Amino acid sequence: MSSEGETKMDESKKAPSKNVGEMKKEEKASKPDKKTETKAEPDKSTSKPGGKSEKEKVVEKKIEKGADKKEEKIEKEAKDEKKVEKEEKKESKVEKKAEPQENAPVTAKGAVKVVEGVAEKLDVLKKYGEPKLEGILKGKLEREFGPKVNVSVTRRHRIWIATAKEDLHSVVKFLMEDGYDHLTTIASVDLGDKFELLYFLYGKNMVVTVRVLLPRDKPEIETLTNLIPGATRYEREAMDLMGVVFLNHPDPRRLVLSEDWPEGVHPLRKDWQPPVVKGEGERIAKERELEKKGKEGVLWK
Amino acid sequence: MEITVPLGPQHPALKEPANYIFKVDGEIVTECVINQGYNHRGIEKAFEARDYNSGLYLAERICGICSITHNTCMAQGVEELLGIVAPRKALLMRCLMGEAERVHSHLLLLGVAAHLMGFDTMFMYIWRDRELIMDILEEISGNRVNYCMNTVGGVRRDLSENAKKLIFDSLPILEERTKYYLHVAENEPTFLARTQGVGMLPKKVAKALCAVGPTARGSGVEADIRKTDPYAAYPEIPFDAIVDNGCDALARLKVRILELFESYKIMRYCVENWPKEGDIRVKAQKRVPAGEVVSKYEAPRGEDIFYIKSNGSDKPERIKVRAPTMANLPATEYMTIGGYLADLPITLGAIDPCFSCTDRVMIVKEKSEDVTVMEYDDLIRYAKKYYENPANRRRR
């Protein structure tokens, strides 16, 4: 090997190895944290300094009462959650010999649409049971973030959260502290004028998907690697294939595309067309044109 | 003095293309970087040009070992979008095939691991026994790999009496042999010396780096989709999820051996409870209503996920696949640091890396010099000609 090759490699591997090495040191230094359960924080609106009129005081009192109620609610919900978790554990033990929960009650809204004209219809909720933990998490999120998040439950174990890219970190941090700490993957979707990023978090047997929209002309978002180190490769994949830029990424090299791939060309975008290769490629390109015109000779029938 | 050791992408010691760059201080690895992407075939893009049923066959070819994994994962996602549920026979068949595949994959890895640690006798024993399960797969589906069993709405073949008999005959032999392998893994000094305390991955790190499958379960993380987010017929099947707190390569291999017993149990349950009557599939329409769905599956190597977004036509808008090896690579980089250079093969081998699954896109230019290349039309012509001869036709 020439010395050039070695130096190149040195450069290329600095960033990620640091990341892993630091983790090792940290792990040695810091003792394992105890599970920090999310406790209700006091309302900020109540602790405002400065002189206030009587009206404001009355309003304040009301808010305080509301806050008390809120805290009670939260405590109650925390109890509920533990109960439900216990129940789920019991269920999974019982499930061993029992039939699948086909006879579970059907009450919650937001089931997946059932299509007509199909032989056997499925009521998704009937198959997977009634969402319990899902509703509790929905309430928690809505109380914490209010109008910043839009939560929907499609079926048991599936929650979808839409949020703005500025709030992504706070939402993910909240979810991680609540036990949803495994990042399954990040998917990027080309919606035409926008890009969509989907972060699939996992915990308590549930898939929690956080959805963020980015403008096409400036697809930039802060990296999530400071919260979840395992996100590195998924972010690099999205950078390669969809052209989303993750700011402050520790290792923004290419992951899947080769070194001689042109800059600024991202194959998973909808407007990308494969370059025409001689021979077989020319035939495919011709058929593609025909397909656009709507004539016969379509490549995939 | 630190020396940089590059390994791959083409290297006699590697089974699949990946580039590892190690920095070593004497015998001890201080840094590790894994570069991937040498097997990227553009499958996610190719999904967008095919309808859902053709997409199933493409999903099967993401990986040669976990073919029913990706296939089933996609099929159940599309079924959820359509709002149909496959009949019980199909669900049991998916479990049966999935477990048979898990057995074949785990035995393959245990053999490779034995070979990597220089224990070639065990490698040959295990691969001999693996043929039993390959025969079962062939008897059920007609193929040794790429089984083409699933379709949207069910499966394509019923379980024959011959296959049932073969399964009942083979399972006791496999169980007996697996018991012996467990004994070897627990007591054989060669095995222990090469795996105990090698490639340590503490539970906390495994969680932070999002490890999955036997790699995570070997570090005490309870991550088994069959238990936590059950699909197909798993809610009704009794089995145990295996977790080991050893955190080393030995723990990962032991998790796999113990999982084999659970797989045999599930296979036996499926055949014993096979319904006497009933369809194997329901009819599904070609156009899928607009929507999105997350489908999960416990592959032999860990959790596999399909995100399917449909736009109301017969072709998907976007399909995102995340195969388990991709999730385990950051953990692998961590595992190698602080270990000996000589322990690298077994450390890398114990996560059971599969780069066909992990990389999925690339445009291939044809280079035909001595090889005759059959085009799509030629192949069709050949097939038609072949089946014109009555002797070649398959008897039904």
C-alpha cells in the first residue's frame, strides 16, 4: 500500500471511531443511570414574577387549580399505564395456550379502512385488540406539546406522530425518556414539493413513528445522533439516496453510493432516471418511452 | 505504534463483500470502521416499477438465506393495507416456513462459526445435519432457497402428507443432534477458549446502538418480535423467547442453539394443528387503497421492517426495507475494539452478517464475453419450448 492510501483511510475513519471510542470511555466513567420516570413538571405559567392585577390573580388561581388537576390526572395515568403493562404481560403469558384475541371488544376509532369487494374482511382492531397504552401515550403527548404534535393511532401497537422539524428533538427526547428508546430505522419519502422523514421508534411493544416534513429546496434537519448513536447509518443512507442534509452529523461520508457517483444526484428521488447503458439499456429506455405514450410493448406487464 | 489493517471488500477470508478498516496497537484493535455498499442493487427503487405481486418475488431476492422473511413481511403489510386477513392455513404455513428457515440459517451460521474458530469437524457435522432441513424446505415448497410461497392474501401451496411425514421423521434426529451441539458449546475447551469473553457488548451499549436479534438477546435485551408484536399464527403458538446475559460471542451462539429447540417446537405445533379443511388463500384485488403501514418480522438475524406507502394504484409509492444486519453494524464496530486481531473473524461472524440484505441498490452493466446471456424474451421462449414436451410437464 502507498502512503497516500493510508492517510486517506486515516481521515476517513477518524470521526466514527471517535464516536464509538468515546462511548466506551463514557460507559466506564459513568455509572448506569437509574430509570428516570417522567414526572409532571410544574406549570411555567404559574411561576411568572412581577406585579399582577386582580384579574390576573384570579386567572392564576384557576390555572393553579387546573395544574393540580393535571398533576392528579398524570399520576392517575401513570398508575393506569403500569396496570396496562402488567395486564399485557399477563396476556402474553396467557396467550401461550389461549386463542388469539379475536373476540376483543371493538371500541376505539381510527381503524384502517376496510375495502369492499374482498372475500374476507378484516377488522384490524378485532384482530389486534383494543389500544390501551396507545391512548395513554396520545394523551401524554398532547398534554406535553399541545398543538405542536398531531397524534393518530391506526391499530394496536402503531402510533403516528406528525411534528415540525424544530420540535423533533424535544419529541424524540420525551419519547425516549418514556421508554421508547429503540430506533428501528429512518425512512425518507419523496412527496414532490416536499420530503418526508419517518423515524420509527420502538418500545413497550409499540412502533411509534415520528413524521417530519422538509421543503424540497432546502432539505436540512439537525442530526439525531446526539440522542441515539445508532441513527448514524440510517441518516447516511438518507443523505445518499434522497439528498436530505443532516446538519452536524459526526460522519457524513457516503454509505451505499460508490466514490465515483456524481455529486448532487440522488437515485431515490422521483425525478431521477437511470442513465442509458448501451445494448440492453437502450431497449429498456425505448420501452419506457413507449410506456409513457401508452402503447404496447411495456416492460413490466 | 499503530498500524492500519484494511480488510476487504474482496478478500479470501470474507464470505461477502464489505470493507473493514482496523487500527491495531500490537495485537489489540483500537479502532474499527465498517464500509458497506458493495452489494447495492437498487431494489427499493425497483419496487416502485413493479406491482405488489411481482414485488413479492423481488423481496424474496433481497437475500438468499432470509427469503421468506422479506416475502412474508411485505405480504402481511400489503394485506393490512387491503384490509384482508389470510386464512389459518396460510398463517400456519408462514410460521412453519419461517421457523424452518430460521433452523437452516442458524445451523448455517453455527457451522461457519465453527469453521472460523478452526473447529472444522463440527462445521462438517452441522452442515451435514442442515441438509435434513433443506430437504424439508424442498419437499414443502419445491425449492431449496427462494421458496415463492407467499402471495397477497395467503400462500401458494398446501402442506402435503409426504411433507408432514418427512417433518415428523426429521425433527427427532435434529433435536438429538442439536442437544449434542449444545453440550459441545457448553463444555468443549476449543469452543469456549475462542468465544468466551470475546466481542463484549454490554446491555446498555446494545440498547444505545439499536442492536437487534440474537446479537441483542445475547446481551440480555428482550427483543423478539414474535413475542412483542406477534404476527401470523404466533399469538396462538406456545414457545419461549431466549435471552442470555453473557454479552459475548459465546452467548450469541448459545442463544441461537437454544432457539433451534424453540423452532422445532413451533414446527411440530404447526404440523400437528394443521387444519383438515380450508383455503390456503383469499382473493385480493390488484389496486391497493392509499395508505401506509409498518410491517415487522423476526428474521433469523433479528428484526426486519417494511414500510409500505401506497398511492391507490397497483404499484407502491415507496417501500423502505431495513434488514437486521444494518442495525447490528454499529454494535459490531464497538465489539471489535479492545479485542485481539485474531479474534476478529469470530466476533464478526457471531452477528451473522448478511450484506445482500443490507445493501440493496446498483446498476449492473452487462459484460458478455464467453458467457451466453439470455434476455428476458429468450428465456420465455426457451421455457415455452421446454414445456411443450409432455415429459417435462409437472404432474399435478
